[in-house]
Amino acid sequence: MVFNNYYLQLLIDLGFVNTDYKAIAIFEKNAAYEPFIRTMMNLGIQAILAGSSKEKFYKLIINASYCYYTLNTEKFGKIKMLNEADIFIAQHHPNHIDTRRISTNTFAVQIKPKTATCFESLQSGGFTLDNATY
């Protein structure tokens, strides 16, 4: 089993003793990344104070820059390319989110998916998120 630093600290505090070590991973803090995050956070704060929706854009940039796992993908739906005949049915679907015209007879229709698929284990994703700043 892989332990991250927070979980390992908890086990040590609870008196857990492990004498059978397979491997030890050491993470170093990357200080070169800090100015980028500070700049994006300041731009996000300025957008909030100005009442602009750019705050979500800056938050997405910060989340995407850490790792793919941090993207909040449940808000992004399936996008289908449909013609004018099929768009009527898609717009009356209960999970319809938005429709955009791409060309004269082609539309991009966004539908909120009913299910989500995950190809990474939760342990791996959680480990990546916990150690993203180290």
C-alpha cells in the first residue's frame, strides 16, 4: 500500500510502527511554480472584485496546471455534433445544457452525462492531488 505524507503522519501519531519497508518516495517542493500560482490567484481575485466571470477561467488554469486529475470534469458534458433535423430532439432532452451553431447545418449540442467513467484508481488520484504541491 502507498501512503502519502498526511496519512503517514496520522499513522505515526496513532502509534503505528512499520518495520517492513518496500520503497520510500521523497517529494521536494518546487518553488519555481509559486510565482505563476500567485499571479493567477491575484488575477482571479481581481476578477471576483470586478464581478467578472473570468474568475472561473483563472481557477481552471490553476487546476489544470497542477494535473489533469484536479479538473472538475463532472460539470463538462458530452458534446455531440448534430444536424438541423436531430437538434430538435436533443434540445428537448432533460439533460440538455447548451447548443451552439458551428456552420449552416451543423450544431454542437452539450448534454450532461448520466454516468461518469474513471480510468484511474482513487488511491492514485488522491495521492497525486495530495502531493501536487511537493
